[in-house]
Amino acid sequence: MNEGIKKKIIENIDKLLAKKAEYVDVRLVTEDNSESIVLYDGNLEGNDTTFENGIGIRTLFDGAWGFAATSNLSKLDECFDLSFLNAKSAAKLVNVPLKMGKKKGHTGSYKSPVKKDPFRVNLKDKIDFLKEIDKNLQEEWIFKRYISANMQKKNQIFFNSEGTIIDRQLTDIFATMMVMGIDNDGEMQRRSHELFSYGNGTRGWEMLTKPDLFSSHSGRIKSELASLIKAESLKYGKKSVILLPGQGWLQVHETIGHPLELDRILGYELSYAGGSFVTLDSFGKLKYGNEKLNVSAYGGFANSPGSFGFDDEGSPERDYLLIDKGILVNALTSRAMIREANEKAGRKVFSESGGAARSTAFYRAPIDRMTNVNILPGKDGTLENIISNTEDGIIVDNPTSWSIGSNREHFHFGCEIAWEVKKGKKTKILRNPTYQGHTVEFYNSLAAVGDKSTWRVGQVDNCGKGEPNQAMELGHGVPVIKFDNVITGERK
């Protein structure tokens, strides 16, 4: 990086400390690029690119945050001053003083594993690759075809008043293919596939072009849609529900990930995205699920948009359990939030930051976000093993709709497709499948957790949270999972 800019940043941090700032951190984003390509029915409908760079500065003064940002580095001094003035103003209104505590400064770096930078691939080659997939999706009876690819690159240098300096270079790539058709009742049905990983490998253009992760699924979703549009609808009742990872990641996201974000537990999301049924008293006590349920944060994956090395407070990503044999033991946390939580609880609920402070852009302040939130593989074998041990159930894949209680206490999901299971055998395809439940009751009905062969990482590129809104990227490693005695279908 430019040594002059680095020197100026450190000088300004020292200047704010001399003014009695308790803590200062700086995120210098030198490159924040995105490119999206969208095809409808083989036609290029969108090719959007963005480029951003700038600096975001947080100052903690008298228990309150002040934040300022600029894309004009010639205004660096003014931006630091504004951050400090904002903190001083906020301190007059603060009810719960925030504290960062004391940490020893450190240095570090992280770079996403990439062989071929997607931004260096010729645009024509990208479009030709997607058009070849579209060609494989074409049939006269298919009403609509949709393919998209989204590429992101973000390079950032982090500084704080403790002497920490972190260099991060992140690359992410996402893709979706979808086909749609009209069923026997004149309703639109769809079948889709999204780029995923097994937690290993690299994250460049080579990930998207690896057939087993994306392009080879075109024939499968087309064949499944052909059966789906002729199928009967799922009838209302109670039965076992087997979630494939394409649906399991959203189940985890909405009913484990979001409820365990500590700022949400403390009430900071109430005006926008709701709260959480989890309280500070729940940790170490709440039986979130039965003993088959083991959930981790991070997971140490080389290949996931939830793997970034260090969070936006400079804390290293940690690999730790959120739920251990069904018992809630930890949350997704940042430094200031754990101090507030421990003081409110009157005990040490959290010992250290979970490395979950994340920001979508240089002009947004970090908040508690998901990283990789994963259900760990179990001992109930393959999908075929789980099916063979199911008397009456359905297998579901890929979400079409979701409705979540304001405190994540209950949920209702619609899925693209279901397969009926009777007496240990997969039988017919069913359309318009839905299922619902109360979160804790649902996870306590967990009947089977598939082994590593059933586990994969679903990629999320648009998790929304915060005011103003921040869209964030993350991953969920999920095996095949089965739940018993679940309400399915819609009551007529």
C-alpha cells in the first residue's frame, strides 16, 4: 500500500487518542469490485459492473461510536475529525456505554484461494459459458430460462489504535440457473440449481466452470421440472421431512444463524428485522435441539464466502460451537457486543469475540453478522440410508418462499419440489410442498443427520440486515437432515 497514506492514517489515529478517544479503527478499501451477468431465455438482459474504494473510520468516545467515511482520500484528516465529532455527539445520548476492552495489537493477512481471477476472464468467454448452459436447458415446453453469475472482489487494509494491521483480499463467485414451466393447473413451477462447494478447493472462475458444482446440473433440473409440472400437489398432514442441503441452508440461516447474532439478541434489530427468542439466560441452558444437533461457526473452510480470515474489527475468525449436542453454548459475536452482553447478564456469558463484526462496504459500520454457520455431519449415513429408515415422509429441495416469526420462534417454508417417501422407498414427485414449525420444537424432532458424503456448503450472496441495509455474503455447510412429525402442506 501507499506508505504516505499508511503514515497519515496512523498519525490521525494518534491524534484522536490524544483527544481522549477510547478506541479507533480504520478500514481502507482499496478495491471493491462486482460484476453480474444475467441471461433470460438466452438473451443478455444485464451486465452490470461496480467499482468502489474509500475509507471508513470508527471512533469510540465516552462509550459511544462515531462513524465517518469518504471516497476522497485527500479529505482523510477531515474524515477522522468528523468521526470523532460524531462520537462526541452520540455520547450525549448514550444509555448503555460501549467498551472494546484491551487487546494486544497484531498483524495478519488473508487471501481467498483463487487460481483464475474472474475479473481477468474475457467478458465474451463468460457470456459464452453461460449461453452454453442455457442451450442445454432449452425445450419447447419450458416457459422461461434464467441464468446468472455474480463475481466480487474486495481488498481491504484494517488498522486500529491497538497497533493491529490486517491485509485482506477476498474473492467470491455465485451463480444460479433456473427453468420454469406451466403445470396442469396453469400455475408456474420452477426448478433451480445454485453454485455450491464442499468447503475445499478454490474460489476463482475455475470454481464456476467445474461441472459437478454447476454446469452438469442443467439436465437434472430440466428432467425434474418435466415431472414436477405433471405432479399432484402435496396434501396437508404430519410426516417426516428430509431436507436436502439446497433447502437445509435456508433453514439454518433463518432459524439458527439470525437468532444467534448477538446484536439481535440485545435488541438492536427490533426496528427492522426483528429480535430473537434467545435471551442471555439461554446460553448453557436452552435445549435448542436434541443431541443430534451440533452447529459450528466458521468451520475452517478454504472455499466459502463466509471465510475471510479476520473480521472488520481485526479479530481472527474462530472455529467454535454454537450448539453442542443440542445445548446452546455460544453466539455470533463482536468485541463491543460481548462486553455489553456480559454486563447485562451479570456474568461472563462470552469469553471472546467470535470474529463476526462485518461490513458490506467502506461507508457502512460493522455489525454482528453470520460467517459460516454449519450443521456438522452426523452418523446416520447417506441419503439412501435415511430414506430407507423413513416410514412416511417427503424430501424437499430449494426454497420458493419463507415466512419467519419476528423473533425467529416459528417459520413456514415453501419449496420447489418434493419426493414422497413411503415405507423406506422414494416414490413420486409432488408439487407446491410446504412445511412449518416452531424452531425449538422442530430441532428437538431432529431424527437423522447425514454423514459427510451428504454435506455441502450453500452460498449466500444477499443476506440483508441493518439500517441502512447491508447485504452480506456467507456460507452454510449442511448435510441431509430429517425431522419427524412435521406439519406439511396447506390446510384446505
